[in-house]
Amino acid sequence: MSALGRLCVRFGRFNLVGLMGAALQLVLLDVLMECFHLPAIAAAPIAVETVILHNFFWHERFTWRDRPTGLRQKAIRLWRFHASNGLISLAGNTLLTYCLSHKLKVPPLASAATAIALCAPINFLVADCWVYREGTRPNGCDLQLNTMLRAALASQCDQEVKVNSAHIVPGEPPENGKQGAEQSKMFYDHQNNQARNDCG
């Protein structure tokens, strides 16, 4: 499936969760206003915050279920979800509900439904691009640069080993004869190994 296809499928799942959240929000809004006699401007933030937690729960298990499931990753996503989608929903729904119901005299439930529809696309874009974004991967330039640096380091190590093998290292001259040859070999091997360890 292409990237556009995956995005469309995810947007469909997002809207399905959003519809469940919208239904819950409208029910909560009605209950808060009718049973607890709260004004629309006070009932809207309470209903929105409840729906934010509801939507986050389902996005974790349905919309973006391929994301890491560690506790730390979930905590970061919850914070981002509140900071982005929560802020957009709280501010957008509260402001739009106030303007539609108080300024334009639109019924409260119709005002809330309109606010939800207007905020949904913005919420999806922010969630997909920031809240649930995948980890960054190195691009082609970074990989090529890394390969060049490794090759240069390996070449430098080989050159140092050749220099140590071709030149006499300052120090006490080895003894003559077979014993001196063995001491020279051990001495040069020690220098070569040290050079490789310094570069490795």
C-alpha cells in the first residue's frame, strides 16, 4: 500500500474514533447542561477533556497501534496529545461553541457538532505529524558521509601500521644474531598492535 493509501486508512480510523468521541461529547454536554445546569461555556471544556482521554485510548489501540508501546513513549504521546489536540479541541470547541451559541444564537448541541467538524482535520494533521510521528532515520547523505569517515579511518590505521613496519622506532637497538631478530620482531609486533589499538 502506498503512503497516501496508508494515510487515508489512518484518517478513516481517526474519523471513526472521532465519531465515537463526538457522540460521547454531545451526550456529556447534554447531561452537564440539563442535569447539572451548567452553561454551555462551562460544560464544553469538561466534555472535551473527557473525550480527549477517550480518543487517546482508542488511537493508541486502533489508529496508531503500530507505534511503540513502552510506558515512556505512551507518556510522551499523552503529553503531546494534550498539548496539541487537547489545546485545539479545548480552545476551538469552547470558542466556536461560544460564538455560535451566544453570538449567532445557534442551539448548543448544533454549535458543539459544528465545532467538532471544524477541529477534526486540524487535529488529525497535528497528531499524525507530531504526536504519533515515527522516529527519524538517517538520510542518504548521512549514510554516505558515515561510510566515507569509516573508510578514511581504516586507511589511516593501515598507513600507520605500514610506517611502523618500514621504519626503525627510536629506542635501544636490538642485539645481533637470531636472538636479536626475535627481539626485533617482538618489538615491531608490539608497536603495530599498539597502533591498531589507538585507531580502533
